Amino acid sequence: MVYRTLREQNMKKKKQRRRPKLTERHKEQRKQFIIKFLEDVRDWKKIVWTDEKKFRLDGPDKYNSVWVEVDREQPEDVLSVDYQRYKGVM
């Protein structure tokens, strides 16, 4: 009933993504990293690419969602996460 009422109010369920919030300093550092490594592609030819999956040792990943109005500007859909406290295996 709650779900139906929210849908009638023109709202939808949206999953939130887990990732740390980026500061302006982080964004600038990422930009410099890309610029540095795009200039010299010789090293990229030596890399063996493979798919990866991280498994958490402290329990399953949790999926969070938030209800948002369909016609309005969307809120920030990123959960701030401290990855240092989670234990996992890559």
C-alpha cells in the first residue's frame, strides 16, 4: 500500500550507489593522473586486463534505495562510505 501511494504521488524508487564523496582536490588529482598516463601509452600495452570482483568478509553488500519525485531534480544518489573499515578480498 505504501509503494502504491508513493507511485501515485509521482515518485519512484532509486538505488543509491556506494562510493566515497569526491572533493575538488580528488577530482583534480584524477584529472592529472589521466593526463599523465594518456600521453604515454607504451606501458598500457604491457598490462593484462581481466574482470575483477570484490568479496566482502564482513557481510554482504547492502543495497540502499531512496524515493524521489519523477519530475524534480534528483538528489545526490551517492552514499558516503569509509572503505578503510570494511574488510574484503579482490
